[in-house]
Amino acid sequence: MAEAHPVGFQWVMEAKRRGAKVFHVDPRFTRTSALADTYLPIRAGTDIALLGGVVRYILENGLDFREYVLSYTNAATIISEEFVDAEEGDGLFSGFNPETGAYDQTSWQYAGQEGESGSMDTSDERDTAAGLRHESHGMPIPGQVLRDESLQHPRCVYQILKRHYARYTPEMVERVCGIPQEKFLELARAWTENSGRERTGALVYSVGWTQHSVGVQYIRTGAIIQTLLGNIGRPGGGVMALRGHASIQGSTDIPTLFNLLPGYLPMPHHAKHPTFDEWADSIHHPGQKGFWGNARAYCASLLKAYWGDAATPENDFCYGYMPRMTGDHGTYQQVLNMIDGKVKGYFLLGQNPAVGSAHGRAQRLGMANLDWLVVRDLFMIESATFWRNGPEVETGEITPEQCRTEVFFLPAASHVEKEGTFTQTQRMLQWREKAVEPPGDARSELWFFYHLGRKLREKLARSEKRRDRALLDLAWDYPTQGPLAEPSAEAVLREINGFDVATGRPLGGFTEARADGSTAVGCWIYSGVYADGVNQAARRKSRHEQNWVAGEWGWAWPSNRRTLYNRASADPDGRPWSERKKYIWWDEEKGEWTGYDVPDFEKTKPPSYRPKAGTSGPEGIAGDDPFVMQADGKAWLYAPSGVVDGPLPTHYEPAESPMRNPLYRQQANPSRKVYPDAINSVNPSPPEEQAQIFPYVFTVSRLTEHHTAGGMSRMVRPLAELQPEMFVEVSPELAAEVGLTHLGWAHLITGRAAIEAKVLVTDRLTPLRVEGRVIHQVWLPYHFGYEGLVTGDSANDLIGITLDPNVLIQESKVGTCDVRPGRRPTGRALREMVEDYQRRAFMSPDRHAPVVTPPDPGTSDAS
């Protein structure tokens, strides 16, 4: 956090000054480690083993916040007797289909609900990254579920959780992660001691936690711990996901993702959602409790914002115009499709896949097979010049004179040259003013897309083809200003907020959205950001003029709530858990929820409220159920649906690992998304004997002085001078083993590529003793490429394409490699060296890593 998010880290330092204890877990000793009370080095890719050990420590010692857990979680809920845990399945849960590599979730359901939702096969969900698209609210939950308030029933969630993590002992944590037992116990004690009725503890993770083949389950394990300790919905608690830059949160809220629409509404699937009703019902499910029960209003209002007057109840609000998913349309499937000639043109905005995405060689070869490519950026980045300067030109794989791709480079305005909002890490929208005019032909994204849409509509204005109506009927009437006809960003914010169609009045919040076409809302979770016609994101009221929650500094979704699920900051009767942690509480005299923050609960619903049987929507949530987006109002320690690779997080080795999984026979996540393509070779892992060819672990992260793939920072002289070249950090022990010299050269080889880097021999990397052997890890920054004031090989060239099955994010924080002293070969000799490694590792084009792990060589399959 100090390295990658220094502005936010100042508050960690302030908390430490006031007595907070700071722990840092990372494969490498960083600026954060230097300022933490305790640093725990960890083997990359083993976080679930560490966190699972903390879960076991809590449960075995009875340290959970019992009243919170009983009242606010599904700990007491009884699970189907058909469920078989991974503990009994040697790493596989019940319902796994080895032919598809996917689970049927029927046996994971609550007792008595098996089969009520029809087929629950997740193979399609994996292809469309659907696992968490509904914020994990899952299938509808009846009003009455079987519960054991004593938590003693062998099939209640609490006991299943206890059995699942029983083997995650301090000894096992040391065996798997390389963390000494005493350091692990220090962390576990501090985490539990700083939680409960009087205290809370916070978990902070950086965006790299998602970049694993079990990334979603990493985050779920952290959430399980925070829920067991009563740290969700309370001040000083929670889980903070640090974003890589200012508006990554915004680009998932109003998404740049293939499978989501604004506000986490799922993109329709051509086969599953042929009609508006079927699409809306798939989100809210008839009988659904909680605020997802109003999803039909969010859907209708979104389509009304898109198509305006043309969208009516009679034509299902122009639902027929909506694009449909047919399968995996993610960025990595796209690049493989480019290589196969299935994609003709591509727009690149705000990304630099030539050096910024996994498997850089595949990215560049894919772009070299397009008809046209549009790149909008501040500088001439690698994705605009790959055809003449990329590594494949040197190896002869791309010939500039013969490259078919016509590249159009359009200069973009920077963040200080345009107005609009950022959505920060903490879900806060903040308005930025334009400081200076963009130079020359540089334009904002808003200008580009508005005028592109305008020109396309003009070109098709006389068309009578049915296919063109979706474009021609768009509500595309944003006001413009100035000599360049810049669209009004505030007008766009007003549309995002939503308005009453008849009067134009901006909505005050998402509860005003209607399903009858009378409201238009561009993003339902942002509704309220323009309430009363005032740009709430532009507020800058001093902290000295308001309470400590600072609700008048910017605006946070939903409804300006600064802490989600803050009903949980009070006990079931509505009283604060403690005066010290007072945040939201029930005011009996006024008959409403009040406090320092906006209550994340219906304001006048008393704690004593109990819904009638069969009640759906928000009315179906009881007055003591704070998790209002969940179908049962509870925090899920166990997920009966919504997560495609298991109801409980389970330790699997990374897709590329130098060692055998110490906990289960199943080596890697059996549901991971794989792409069996000739170009996408995956290094062998145990039990495959060839794993020894790639004996070392590499991990990547960022430097304070550079930004993302370096397209901005490597072009700026002061930043380029601070970190002027690509380097690799290695331990003194590994340097001695391989023959590396401090400030000399090394090259690293995987089954995809070989790169070179200057050597930094440092104690920041600690050799770890794991399963009786020493594991060496090396660290690389991912900011370099072949354009700019300073250049170097790209770390992302080393990485293959294996994805988390829930959200289709690549495993780019851990892989295996070989390390050699000296500079890498050049020209055709570079490819020959990589191909030699592929041959020795049996990485032929038709050989792909097995999803279900076979028995170890030389042993019989006892199972």
C-alpha cells in the first residue's frame, strides 16, 4: 500500500501513530513492510492457506464474535446432506464434472432447497464470467430455512467451516506458505484481539490479489474472517480493495467489461434471456428478497436511458436492441480470436496490451492480424508501434512491410485536460475540473465517443435496415460547448443519476426507479449523485465543518453510504455494539435509523420487523438482517451459489508451481479457465516430472515511480530518471546458486518467452523453506516496454493465460521460470531457446495441463 497507494497509506500511518498494529504479508519486503509492525514473507499463490489458518485459529479457540455470527450470518443454516466437502473429495467438491471442468451446484444448496432452481451447472457461467455478476446474491432463499442456533448440527455451516479448515494448522501454514509458526500466531492473535464488541480490524488488499486462478476465493477467505470477527459494516473494519488507479472502481460500476451493464446488471445471454421478462427475472428471481428484488425497475430504467422515447413498455423498452452474449467475449479470448483471424478491427483506449497484458507475444501477434486498429493514448505506446518496434520484428515473426494491420493513432486528453468524475477505491465519486485545454488534436473520451456516435448516426440516417434502428433510436442528445463541441460531462452525470421522464426532475436515489418506463437511470447504484439538480460529487466541504464520516466530501454509492451494510454496526435490537464503536442505531422515539452515516437499511423499518411468509423484495428482509443485497439478508460464510469454483475457499497451487499441493491430491483449481491453444503453453507443475525445468517462482508488482505498463511514466523525464531500467530482484542465496552478479544481467525463461533484466541482489527476497525444500522467488516490475525515454523487456511476456473462473482475470502474480546469468539471445536464437525449453518440458502444441490432477507417477490411484 505504501508502494502502490501512498496517498491512502498516510491514514494507515496515522492509525499506527494512534496505536494500531500493522501487519504486512507479501512475497517481497517493500516500503510497506518497512513501516509495518510485523512483516510476513509468503510464497506467492498460497494466501488461502494462510487465511484458512486464521479461520481455523478463530474457530478452534472460540474467538468468533458469536452474537454477530449467530444473528447476521448463515453460520446456523443447515446444508444439504448431498454435499461432499473438498476435505472428503481430496480437493474436489461434490458436483464436479471432469469433462467440462465445472461444477453442478445442486448439492451445495441449503437443506430442503435442492433442485428448486433447476439445473445449476456452472460451465456457461464460467465462460461469461457470471460467478459474481449479481454481487453473489445467488438464488432465491425461502423465508424459512433449517437452522440450528446451537451451531452443533454436523451439517450447519459453522461445523462444515470448522471441518473444512481443520487441517489448516500453524504447522500446515508453515509447510505451505513458508511463514514461521510464531509469526503466523502473532498475526492470528492480533487480528482476533482487535475485533469483537469493542474493537474492529481492517483488511486491505491490493488489486493484485485478484490476479490469481483462485483470486475471488482469496477475497472470500478474507471476508469470512472479517465476518466471523464482526468486522463487516462497522467503523474501522471491513475489507478495502485498493484499485490500481483512480477510476478502476468506476470502470466496473459503469463497466468496460463484456458481461456487465451499469450497476452490475448482467449482459443478456442469447439463449437464456430471449425476452425482457426472462432477463429481468434472471436477476431478481420471482420471490427474491432484498434490493435485487427491484431489479426490473433498474433494467427498465437503464433501457429508457439508452433509447429514450423509443423505449416503451409495449416494445419491452427496446430490449430487442440489446447485444447478446454467446459465450466468452473476454479480452484473452479476443486476442486468441485475432490470431485465428476472427476479429477484424479493435479499439484500444486506456490500455496497452502489447506490454500491459498477460502473454505479450500473443497480444502483439493478435494485433498484427487485424485489418485496423485504433489506439487513443497520450503517447505513442507499444500497442501503436508493435508492427515496427516489437520483439517479434527482431525474431522475424512480424515483418513491418507485410503486417496487414492499419493503425490509427488518435491523441487523447489527460485527466487534467477534461472534466468529469473519478470513482475512488472507497466507492466515492469525486468531480474533477478541467485545469488546462488539451493540446493540439488531443480530445477527451467523451468527445471521441459522442462524435463517433453522431457521425455513425448521420451516415445511417436514411437507412431502412432493421439492424440499424438500435443506433438510430439512441437517446444521443447531449449538449455541447466551446469551439470543439465538447459534450457536457455534467449532463452525462445527470443521465447516470436518473430522472423522471415526464418532468425531467433528477431522482433522489435508486428507490425512485420505476419499472413502467417513467424513469430513466444510466446507473442505478449512482442514483443520487445529482439529487436536487446538484452535482454531489463536486462537494468539497472541509472535515472541520462536518462530522468525522465526512458525508459532504464527494459522494459514495449507494445513496452516499460510506460504510456498506452499516446496519451491522448495531446489535439485533438496534443498539450500538459499544458506545466506542457507535455508528448507526435505531432511535425509538423518532422511529427511524439514525447515526453518523446514511443508514444502509430502510430508514423506518424497526429491528422487530418480521416479513410475512412469501414476501419478496426489500420487504422480505427482516429488521435484524443487515445484508440487504443478499437473498436471505445474511452474510454468507458458505456460498450455496454465486461462486463457480466452490462454496468454501480451498488451497490450490497456482497453475504453475514448483511443488506438489501439500493439502490435496488436486493440484490446481479444477475450475480454472484454460485456453487450450497452441500459442498458450503452460509450464508443467507436479506431479509432472518436467516441472523441475522451471524451478523458480517469479512474481510482479508495481513501483511508486511508475504507473501501470509505463505508458505515462516512462515518457516523463523525472519519473524515468528515478527508475531508469528493467531489473529483477533476487536473494543473495539465489544469486550464488545461479551465478548472478549484482548490477549485472540475467535472463528469465518460461514456456512463452525469455526476457532480460539488470540484477538487484537484495535481502528483500527471502528464500522460503517449504515442505523440506528451499523455494526461491524473484521479483519484477511490470512497467517496462520498448517505447519511451527508458526501455526494457516486459515482465508480462513471461506470463501465460490461465484465469480465475468467476471473473476471468488472469493469473499474473505468480508463475514459474528458469533464471540464467547474462543477457538473453537475440533474433531467431531467442525463439530457438524458448522452443528448446518447450521441447524439454514436453510442451507440444497439442499437450495441455490436465484440469483434474492425475495420480503421482509411480503410484496407484487409490481413490
